Amino acid sequence: MEKRCGLLRRLIVIDSDIAIRPGVLYVIRKTLGLLAVIVTDIGRGVEQLGEMIAEAGVIVPFTGAGISTECGIPDFRSPGGLWTRNRPIPFDEFVASRAARDESWRRRFAMETTFAAASPGRGHRALAALYRAGKVPAVVTQNIDNLHQASGFADDHVIELHGNTTYARCIGCGLTYDLGWVKERFEASGHAPDCATCDEPVKTATISFGQAMPEDAMRRATELAQQCDLFIAIGSSLVVWPAAGFPLMAKNAGGRLVIINNEPTEQDEMADLVIRHDIGDTLGPFVGN
């Protein structure tokens, strides 16, 4: 720490525009540029985030599972998360194995009460407020819970990289189904149903490991990342690729990058601001804006 502080003092002499603020941990980049990365005081973090939002013309939020945990939906990797209880079922296994398809649908219906009871949290509502104000053209999300739509985003302005679990789709012809149609047949036969049109498996409209990413969603997310002034990654561990590449894409295109997450991410050093605090507490002040 002493060496870091010594280097910090020398850099301040070189660049007199840099002001040290209390409640902020400064990190030295490999290029010897100085960046205020980790805000240790939430009040300071909210203040700096508000300044960045006010200065930005186009803001692109990028959301992960962490934004929905206060809504009662568990994330994936934390203790008690979905993947600590159940091994993910890869796409090729789902296609090849009836038992895997049955298990996949059993898990989905076991979560039905949780998804049905969830309503948008403070993070969702804050982003919706910025959307209504014209600051946010669309939200890019890794989430499958439909809560951005429920918060007030138009369907077409929610770019779902990993799909949506509130309906189903045939993996063959693409025909969509209500979950009620699937559940009725699943409970009657004990097996996951096949498409009534082409007899291919019916799956939740989500993207599983090994399944091709949605081309249109990826294209639109790329365009937004490259055109925004401010990219805010919220509640994402930023380890699932290719989705995790969008924050870096925005930064490389000249946008400012904010990361809001309870845990450190591998991209923190690239960010202009990192807030490691509860997402609802961090974004709550912007709900009414």
C-alpha cells in the first residue's frame, strides 16, 4: 500500500487536474494513468453516479442477476444460488435426452411461484425512470425474468441476450407457447411436450450453455455499446461471454464505464467508477428522477 500511495503522489504532481476525494480507493493502471475505481462510501458513489448520469446524453444499462435478487429471484453463483443447487443443463443435453428435458421443465415449474411473485425492484424502477426521461434508449440484460418490461420498458427496448423464461418456444420451427400449455401437458404425461406443429422439443425461450446467441439481440447490443456516452453494468459478475464483452466494447468506443456489483469483477480496473454496494440502495435515489 505504501508503494501504491507513493506512486499516487508522484502522479498527482504530473497531473494537477486530479483531485483526491475521501471515500474513494484509487487504482493505478498499468499505463500509469490514475483512475478513481472503487468507491467505498455509498453516498460518494451515488453522488458521482448522479454527476455522470447528468453529463451523459445516451446511457446504456447492462443488467445481470444481481439486480433481481431484492425481488426474490436468486442469482446463479452466490451461496444458495441456482447453480449451487442444480447443475446447468447444456443445450445439447436438452436436445438429446428426454430425461434432461423433463428435468429442465420440472425445475422451471418449481420456480413458478418465485417468478410469479417477483415485481420490479428499485434498480429496475430507477432504470425505467431514466428510460422515461429519454436518457436510456434501451436496456441490455442477461436476465430472463421479464422484470424490465414490468417496470415500464417497452418490449422492443429490452434486449434479452439470454432470452425470457416467461414463455416457451419450439427449438425446431420457433413457434411460441404459453407456459400454461406446456404445464398442462407436462403434468398429464409426466414428460416435456414436443411441438404440436413439427414434433421438435419445446423449451423455455431462454439461451442455455452451448446454444447459439440471438443474432438480433447481439447486433443491437453491439450498436448500443458502441454509441453510448455512459455504459452502466449492474449486478453482473461479467464472466459469461460473449455478453461480458459489451462493457469493454463501450469503453473502447470512448464511453465511460460504471460497474455496480456487490463483488469484484475482472473488469473493475477498466471502469471509470466502481460501486460495490447493494444495487437497490445505490440506484434507489434515482427512482423518482
